[in-house]
Amino acid sequence: MRRLPVYFLIDVSESMVGDPIDQVQDGMATIIRELRTDPYALETVWISVIAFASQAKTLAPLQEIISFYPPKFPIGSGTSLSKGLGHLMYELRKNFVKTTSEQKGDWKPIVFLFTDGVPTDSNSDVKAVIAEWGKNWKHTANLIAVSFGDSTDNNMLGELTENVLHFNNADNNAYKRFFKWVTDSIKTSSISVENNSTGFELAKPDGENLSRIDLDKSDHKPVVDDNFVVLAAKCQNTKQPYLIKYAKNVFLDNSGDVCLKYRLVGAYKVDNAYFELSDEAATELKIGTSQLMGAPTCPCCGNQYGLAYDETCGKIHCVGTEKISTCPWCGNQAQYGADGGEGFDVNRTRG
């Protein structure tokens, strides 16, 4: 049986925490459910899922859709495109069956790359992995890069593939339409291979929430994603990690000057897989708390204040009504008070 391998390479950096990663989780389940009703897909399609942040990990190895169960998506720190693509190429080398004089191999693999930011690894690492992809896989696999939101470096994606699309993740219905487009694209490709055609036929994007990017007019993005600020924290009581997410907020002050601050979106529990997909050696970026609007309660234990800063280790945790608090990162004990309204610098994640 000739397989049509379909790989999902998914950015699970901190900026995906909350609704975006939940929608991806639901979307993958919808894709599999719909493909199982299609006879062409059942005959040919095999699925694999790879997640990447500062590290990459295979969440689901290549397998038939009839036995595929959508994995739970973790959250990690940073966006290492070199690690993500490197891991994808490792999986392709391991699994792809080439056509020989004795057998017909797999159909040309299809790769869906979802990302919402710019690479946080070094420029040299990114260039090296793009060069490797261009040399060994660009003409052997069909890669579709989907930019979630407005902060992705689309020029960089254009070096990987001519199929670069922008998804305006406006609401839940937009996500549903997007994953229907992914499903339809896989279905049309599976029909194509069954009919001995090209084996790669994308469904037509709706043009409203999903559209092709004109790479000739696309600008390079900054290394730091200015649309979000994400802070990594731990619960003092449960020691469980959580992420605090802020969204960009531009407004005019009383003097008519333009001000940039970040408004609280929410705080979200993550599991220890966050550290597996993160890079502890990554450069720590700073942001002043005076730029942050709002502070959450702890999503793990409900402590009233989820943004307490320990000067000993420079990490964030929650505090409650206790007189002496213990930092779950370093074990330091201290009494906490208000900052007096002046603010202080905290470490932000790489996004």
C-alpha cells in the first residue's frame, strides 16, 4: 500500500497559550474525525504530529488515521524553527519510503507548519536549517506554512515554501473554517493520489480568515514578538507552572501621546512538559511591570496575587494571605509587599 504521509509541525510557544492552543487541539480532533469518513483518506493518509518551542518533540508518530488519536498539546518556551524543522527532517528520513525498481514508495509527503511568531534561535541556525530543507526536502515534500496572527516573519517562511498563508484567528468560527480547509486539502490530495495525479491539491482559501500572502510585499518581523508578553510563573502551594499572558494595547494618554502597554489576557496552568520544550540557556528578556495592565489570581490554587517577584532567583510565583511566602523556584522565604506603584523589571519569556 502506498502511503500519503501528512505531518503537522506545530508551534507551541507561550504566545499560543490559552484559546489558540485549545482551538488547535479541537481542530486536530475534527480533522481526524472527518478524514475517517472519507474512503480515499482511509486508504492512503497517514498522520504524524510534531510540536516545537525551544525544543522539538514527536507527539504522535506516523500512523494510519484509523488508529490515530489526537495528542494533548503542551506549551514550551521560545520558537526554535531550526529545532522544529530539524526534527521534522529526522522523522522524514526515518519514515519516508522511496520508490525503487522493486517497489512503489510513499507519495510525496505533505507538511502543515503552523506558527504565530518569529524564530527565537540564532539567525545562523535558522539559515542552516532552511538551506538543508532546500537541498534535501523542498522538492521531495509539499510544505504549507500557515501564519497565525500578524507577528510571523513571512519572508522567512517564503524561503521554505511558496505556499504561505495567513490565518486571521478572529473567533471560534474562523478556527472551524480553517480546520475544515485543512481537512478538505488532505481529502483532495488523497483523491488525487488515488487517481494517479499530482497528489497535492490545496482547497481554495476563503480569502476572509485565510488568504495567501504576497511574499513580494511581506516585511521582515522583529525578533521579539511585540503583540504579546508572556511571563512564566509557579504556584507557591502546588509547585505547578503557569503562564501569564498579556496582549498589546496602544492608546492615547491625556496629553494625546501614543502609549504602549499590555493588557492582561489571563493565566493558564501548564504541565512540566513546558520545561521539556524550553531552553534554560535562552537569553532572558525584561519588561517593566509598569507596562503591564492587570495582575491575575493564581490559576492553580486561587491565591489572590499571581505575580509576585522573588529578587533572589528573579522568578515569578503566587502569594496569598500568608505572612512569609516561600518561592517555589528557589526555596527563598520572604515577606512580600506592594511595589508602591513604581514598578520593577521581570523576566519575560521568548514567546
